[in-house]
Amino acid sequence: MGWPKAEETPKFSLVIPLYNEEAVLHLLFQRLDSLMAKIDGSTEVVLVDDGSRDASGVLAAERARRDPRYRYVALSRNFGHQLAITAGMERARGEAIIVMDADLQDPPEVVLELIAQWEAGYQIVHARRRSRAGETRLKKWTASLFYRGLRMLSDVDIPADVGDFRLIDRSVAETFRAMPERDRYVRGMFGWMGYRQTIVEFDRDERAGGETKYNWARMMRLAVDGLIGFSDVPLRLVLWMGAIVSLSALLYGLYVLGMALAEVRLVSGWASLAVLTSLLSGINLLMTGIVGVYVGRTHREVKQRPLYIVARDTGESTRLGMSAASAIPAAAE
């Protein structure tokens, strides 16, 4: 069970992005082997090396060489977690595709529950974190604040406390392949699609080894991708700020004019003028910056560069067609 023939299309695909996960790979492979022995249907594992600088690529490539259930895909550099997920999903051949991280914070055993919901008729099954072991209160609080804030600001129903651990049906994967935007917030893209969706809750474990790759800078960038990609609230905020500042300036001008007509002597001073000028200049720069973020994203989309570049793919001969302008293919192994 779980050993597809070379020409057989697997029923399930596990897509696992890797970035400097050398410390946990041996344990990961053990738990994946145990999981695949329990899955009713042939299974493949697509390991996507997102430019690792440790021995992750060597270990993953060796595993793919020894075990035909594993496939090794190496990107030419670090393109980021969301694009590594995209590369794996575009190469996955299964009827159902499960995305999970390599650090074992997403327990592989939960995959069985995701599959059960898929077999019940759901096309997207999200894994929601019921608890988050090994994380600080600050990180839990900021994550909760972000998810709930994004739900309020976005027109898209993006499930709260859900990361990238999920199962999707082949029909959903084909829709995903037709969405070639560059600045990706994958969990928001699945929320935007619709389809029949449900949630499986689980308790998130601590990392089995190594260090987290999502530092504060990466988390902030992901938050910006989610907010800008699925909400126009920042642009509307700019509009309202401009209107409020303009109205305030008009009222202040009327006040000064009234004082002049009443022959009230106004105290002249450069301090108040400097503060007011600085305030208005700062607001102007803020509004220009927000608009600039949207313009910059439009510029990146117009250039139509590939989403990522594949340097090596051990299963290139079996890959499906790529989505429009998504990747430069690798040479066949």
C-alpha cells in the first residue's frame, strides 16, 4: 500500500516545502512513511527545496533516489515559502493534494482526518490550530490579531487561525494554477475561490528541530501580502485621511479669516507653523507610500516574470503543464 508504480497516477500528493530543515528531515521521513502505510491509496511526497543552505537538499534528493514515492524539486534560490508551496502544488499529480510544513508542527497524522473530510465531499479542508505549543504569548496574540483584523478588512472569508496546512481537491488545484499573481498569500487565495470548504481542528506541536524561518520581518511581509492582496481598505483609508486633513485645513482657514475680520490680533509664531507643516507633510508621505505599494505590485505583475525557477526535478518527465508564466522548467533528470 502507498507505493505507486512509475506510470501510475497517485491518489494523494503531500507537498512539503523545505528551507534549512536538515535537523528534522530524518524524523519527518519516518513519520511520513508511517502515515503513508495508513493511507488507503497510493501516495507521493513532493519535497520542494527553497534554496536551503544546509544539507536539506542532499538528504531530500537521496530520499527521492531510494524511494519512488518521494520526488525532489530544487528551486534555483530562495523564492519564499508561498512560492515553494506553489511549485510543489503545480507538480503534484494526486487527486487530492495536502500541503504541510516540514518542521512537524503540523502533525502528519492529521492528514488522515483531512482525507476523511475530502472523501465526505469537501473540496478544501483547512487544518485550524486549536492550540500552539512552544510559542510566546506575544506571537499568539499578534497572530490572532492579524487573522481577525484581516477578516474584518477583507471581502474574502479567510478562516482564522489557519495556516498553509490543508487538503485541496484536484479541481481546486487546477483553479489555483490559473491564478498567476506574484505577491501570493496562498491561504487567502483558497478563501477567495469558494468551493465546498470545511475545517479540521488540531493541536499544533513544537518544532521537532531547527529554528523557525518566519521571523518578525517575514511575518510582517506575509501580513502585508494578505492585507494588500485581499483588501482595498488602505486605499480607502488614504482617501478619508486626505478628506479629513483637507477639511481641517479649510476650517482652520475660515477661523483665521474670521479673526482677521474681527480685527483680533493674531500671535505670529514659527513653531505652530512648523508643527502643522510637518504634520501635513508626514500625512502626505504616508498616503503616497500606501498608494506606492499598490503601484509597485502592479509593476511586478506587468513584468510577467516567472514565479520561480526550478534548478532540479527528479520527476520532470511526469510533470503536468505549468500555469501561465509561472516557472522556468528544469532539465529532465
